[in-house]
Amino acid sequence: MRLEERAIGEAAGTILMHNVADEAGTRVLKKGIRLTNEHLAELAAMGRTRVAVAVLEEGDVHEDEAAQALAGALKTGEMHLSRTTGGRINLRAVVDGLLEVDAERLLALNTIPGIALATRRQRTVVGPDQDTDNLATLKIVPYALARADMDRALALASARPGILEVRPFRPQRAALLLVGDEMVRPRVRKDYEGPVRARLERLGTELDLVEGVDQEEGAIAAAVARLAAGIALLVIAGQTSVMDEEDTTLRGLRRAGAEVTAVGTPVEPGNLMALAYLPRPGGQGLPVMCAPGCARGMKRNVVDLILPRLVLGDRLERADVAALGLGGFLTAAERGGDVT
């Protein structure tokens, strides 16, 4: 692509480089349009004799064509594409799920001249029933891409798994175990059940069972073993959050056969969370989240970072939880959902 200034009579078929306004400041021609004889007559009537244009060379790919082809290569069955305009096209989710981004390949794509792909944050919950279905926006910055650059971009975008993947949530069942003295369990249930149920429903999971148990190792172990059958996730909440490796709740989980993988998280709000897994044949194990006190509210906290991965069956080890420290100090805007 070459940038030139041409006489009006020689500019037909080229691309207008800049917006053109009349004497009142009203835009009459938009940058990026292919100039026709009608456009050129309009420019001449305004007293213009020359115009700045982009001239596509052999092998150049027009911005809209490039955007459509590249977005089509990025698209999976869980996505649809917006209308292309001015070299921009958006990718949106058609199912509720968790966005996964291949950061290394995204970086490689964005280092190709003329390509700008901006995505949502890694592991954002997206979908038509969520706060937004938007996944990413793709912009071709110049009016055309060189064919060699386009081919490099398509090779990166078409490889699978994709640079963008949406892992769909599936219907399943969960249980909530409330640990505490009998006299306080009604209050604990009132505090936790509604928010836990709402979060799970957003992820396609039904809170099917809610039980209470005394804060005693054997009672917790028996309840965990009983609830584990037929569910995909167990959430434990109590009158006090887990603060130590030898907490009664964790001793009860170990007695039931669970492996504790993390105690405490570098996320605020939500430091006092623990994770464990009950063994299951041929799988990652049944995930168990010991919820912190902030799970009583609906403002964004550590539960919103981890719960989507648990319902998808991920096994999170201590290192996975430790990695949440980068960006784990959630600001007021992030907690309110304003920063996505």
C-alpha cells in the first residue's frame, strides 16, 4: 500500500486517507471509502484540486476483507461475528462459558504490522446470559495488509486450540455444607445460601443440596462423604473461615479422603479460602471449596475467580492459586464489576 497525494482527476478507485468536511465543519466524506467519480465531483465542487489517498498494490488485502478473514479464522463454534466496518469486527460468545486466551500466540499476532486484537481478561465469564457476550475486538489499523503479513496472521489464528476459546458451562449439581454450632446455622444459611446459589446458577450449576453439620471432625467427614455422591462440586461455608492447615474443617475433609491443595489465597477480598479434592475414579476428583466470608456478598471476590474453573472440572494446585496474586488486589471498581 502506498500513500500519495493525487490530482482529483486521477484518484478514482483509491482510498480516501482523511475525513473531508465542508465549510460548516460537517463531515461529507468519511476516511477509508473507495473514491468514486461522484465523490471526486463533490470534492471538485468544494474547490479541492488534490486529495490524499492510499493506493492498494498487488497482493494487498483491503481492511474489511482482512478483518473478516482473520476473524473467521479465530472464530470457533461458540462464537459469532459482528458486522465489519472500517476494518473492525467483534467476536461474541453464543454460549455461557469461560474465556481462555493463548497469551503467547495473542502476543505473536499483535506483533504483525497492522493487526490489533484486544481480548477480555483471561478466564472471564462470558455469554448471552452473562454481563456481556463480548470476547474480543479485532482492528486492521491500516487500510490494507500486505499478503505476507495476512498469511502469517491466518496461520496463527487458524491453529487449534484457538487463540480464543470459550469453554461452555454444562448443567450439573452442587451441594452446600454449612459448618457451625446448631444455634448459628440458620444465620449462616441465610448469609451464604443465596449468593452461592446465584453464583452457581450463573455457571449452569444447580445448588441441589444444603445441609448443616456441627464443627467437629468426624461429623464433617461423614457429611462430606454423604453429600459427595451425585454432585460435581461441594462448597463448605461456616461461622468462621478456614485460617490454618489444621482447621477442623480441613481435618474433616482429610478424614473423608480429600487432598487439600491450597489454604489461603493471594486475593483480596478472599484470603481465607481453601481448596480440596475428593478422589473419584478416572477424574480430577470432586472439587471442594471452603468459602471465605466475602462469599456472603455478590461483589466480585476470590470465589468469582476460582468457582468457574471448579465447575468446569479443573484441578487447581497451590501454584495455580498462588498465581492469582498478580492482579489479586481487587479494586472497588473491579469488585463492582465495572472493570472487565
